[in-house]
Amino acid sequence: MVPQGVNIRHADKVWIGGAWAQPHSGRLIEVVSPDSEAVVATVAEADAADMDAAVAAAREAFEHGVWGRMAPGARLDVLRRMSDALAPRAGEVAAAWRAQIGVLAGLAAGITAGSNASFAATIAVAADYEFVERRPTAGAAVGLVAWEPVGVVAAIAPWNVPYGIMLGKVAYALAAGCSVVMKPSPETPLEAYIIAEAAEAAGLPAGVLNLVCGHREASDHLVCNPDVDKVSFTGSTVAGKRIGSVCGGRIARCTLELGGKSAAIVRDDFAIDDAAKLLTGTITMLSGQICAMLSRVIVPRRRHDELAEAIAGEMAKVVIGHSDDPAAQLGPVAMQRQLERVESYIAEGRATADLIHGGGRPSHLNRGYFIEPTLFANVRNDSRIAQEEIFGPVLSLIPCEDEDDAIRIANDSTYGLAGSVLTHDADAAYRIARRVRTGGVGQNGLRMDFGLPFGGFKQSGIGREGGAEGLRGYLEAKTIMIDGEPAEL
């Protein structure tokens, strides 16, 4: 069973070793629409035995297959065919995303197109990458550094941006010569099926890319498999800590892109009305379910009340509706447990800050997982709503005394993923960006470009995705010192 507009041939099967097969468990995962609370898709549920089989197929392909030993250019030719197979299915991807977690239709289409463009950009990065470098050495006639694939990769993607994130992991891992086990979120499995079908159409060798979707216990079993050389995980910090500890126990590699509590610092030269529009438009994007979301706003105390009033006015204009409603500006959160999580933080905020707008479910929608855009003012930075990732359309307004105090507050967090400086002074934006302890900072909004490295400081993760740095995360450096020039590199 798949949503209307999505054409997946084998949703009831896993893809292991180049073949579609019935799952060992014999069970199906049900996917529930947050718009209607109805089941909109069912896919094969993989258990521990399926995870082991997928890893074994990936290991066989890596150790004995041709993929990792191909010239990089030959691998990229296959990835270009895969890109060609994905391009015409952008509408299906967007439809799947909307059906599974209620992403607004226009946003789904735009981000899907961007994800396909990023896949093509990754191929270009790999085409320019120097997989064998000459280095000066006093120890031999010739010193070389060869960048070789890390091995078998478990690629684990979250439910909020399932296509773009999984596609990015797959692109870099395959370009590097790794073999991959895709493990999508059970809430959003459909996009990984489309990626698998594109790989099959492109002629990717058997076992190089595998697909298994399971719940938490099966996923943990995958991470613990000693034949997994690297785990690439995007998700919560809690899960990331578990994965990091497992990988550390056997010195496996890992890239962890985790949570965030990103701050927007508002300077005096940025107009209140402009800040209110920008911040409201940002916190309602994807219903606030973005790891880099600007969910803390740090503003001079003398401007705090004026900004709070302006944001409340903008939030009052936000149209809340179903994901297929072209007038909607805010759709549902992804699932029942996420709605309950957001509501629990709103209850916490009522006790520790001033609720200025929202805080409840919209009265005109009696079905689905909808919540109003919510603003808290006079928030203490040591409160839970300022320190913990809510993952919903909830904005905390925090007063500061001056620029130094704003930077102190921004850095007073266990997270360090992203941030923004709202100013028309590029010099000030750069100066503040260099002092904020985050993996990325954008002037005047939430800015991300996956052609550049993306990742976080502190508990926001380990490693980077995007750009040449993203590719290097799937490679190992081998130093070769020889007495003469090799005939071929």
C-alpha cells in the first residue's frame, strides 16, 4: 500500500544483495498521515535477521565485488545514471513526503528539487576530488596519500527530511566506493524505496546498496553489527550518544548529525517588523521540525517587548491547514507522539515564561496533529524550553543586555549546530559568527548550503556532511612510500 501519486513496486519487500525479498519477520510497518490520522502506506518490517543479511550482502560486495576497486570516474558514471532515474520521480518523492509527515506541498516540491540538485553536486565534488595525492617526503623517492573507501556503511536517516538526508549519505558513500545499508525511519520509509529503485535502474552492482526498514530494536542490532565499518546517523542527540558509544566500543567510524537549539541574535540595526516576519516564517517552516531551527531569539532588553508584540501579530496571520491546502502556511507536526512532546514543552513554558501567542490546537481542525505557532517571551536561558530541542513551532524570546551578553547566551547551550545574526552590517555578522560556538552561522536567517560542510559543535554532532568534507568522511587515508613513480595512479 502506497499513497496516491507514488509508484513503488515492492513496498512489501526488503532489498538485499540486489534482490527484492520478503522480510524475515513477515510483518509490515504502517505509516500514518498526520493530516488525517489514517494509514496511508505499509512497508516491509525488517528484523535483526534482515539487518544481518543486509550487512552480509554489503560486506560481500565490498570485499569481493568491483565497486570499491573501480576507478572513481566509472563509479560516478553509475551515479549519474542514478541521478537521471531520480529526476523524473521528484513528484513522487514530494507526494510521499507530504503523505507521511504532512509537509506542505509547495515546500516538499522545492526541497525535493534541491535534494536532487545536491546529489548532482556531490557527483561533481567527487569528480574533482584527488583520490591519490603526491606529498613531499624525506623517507622515500615518492610519497603518496591514497584515499580509500571506509567499507560498509549503515546510513540511518530521520523522519523530518527523509529523502534529502538519505540521498546525501548514499551519494557520498557510493562516490567514495563504500557499500551501504539504508535504514530509513519507520515513519518515512517510502523515499528510500525510490532511491533503491533508482540504483537498481542505474545498474548498481548487487549488494552495494541495500534497504531495510525496522523499528528501534532492529536498528540497534544494525549499529552493533561488527561488519559495519561506519555509521552515518542523523537524528536525536539521545540516539546519537548510543550510536557513538557502540561505535567507540569497537573503534568503528561514525558521523553524527544531531540536535540543535540555534539562536538568532537581533542587533539594533535590524527593524522590528522585518525581524518578526523573518522569525515567524522560519519557525513555521516544516512545522518547526528542523534540527538547525532558529528556536531561540536573543534581543536587547529595551526592544524585547516590541519584538514580542510584532511576532505575535505575525503569528496571528499564519494560516494553519492540511498539507495539500495551497493556502496553508503551517501544516501538522509529524505524528501523535511529536504533538504530545510539543504540548508537554508548552505546558512547561507556561510555568516558566510568558505565553504571548498560541499554545493550543487550532479550533477549526478537529482531526490531525496540528498545533498553533507559539511564542514565549521573557524566557530564561536556563529553562527547559530554552535548553532542550522541542522540534515544533515554538519560539523562545530571550532578553539580553548587550552584544557580549547575547553571545554568552547563545553559547550557553549543550548544542552548537547553527545560528543567525539579524543585522545589515556584514562586518558585525562575521565578528559575532566567529564568537558563536556553532557549526554554521547565517546572516539574516536560517541559511544552509549542502555544497558546504554541515554539522555541529558540542552535542550537535561529530563530523560534517556536504562539500569535500562530506566525501572525506567516507574515506580512509593510506600513506604509501615507494622508491619510484608508479606506472599508474
